[in-house]
Amino acid sequence: MKTRSELEAMTVKKLRRYVIDSGNSFPHLGETKKADIIERLMKIRAAQEDAKPAPTTKEAP
């Protein structure tokens, strides 16, 4: 997923296209403001990062 600064640099039209292409769907996307779209994408990213298992470290004997 793109960083917040990359998302903010996109136009609203490109941002909406990115949301659709990335498989995310927001109800009434056409009426959603750019800031709202970015906030929702950041929440999705945070949820995905929380869902990933923590990397395990191998201990040396």
C-alpha cells in the first residue's frame, strides 16, 4: 500500500481509482472526500499490519 504522502499527492480521481484497483470498496465512494478516503486506507493498513504474525527471532544456542 502507498504511504500517506503518496496518497495525498494523488488527485481525487486517481485516488478513487486506486481504491477500486486495490480491492477496497467504500460505500458511496463518489461522494467521499479525499481526506476521508486516505483515513480509511490508513485504518485498513493498520488493521492489516496488526493481523500479521509477529516475526520470530531465532535464538543462538
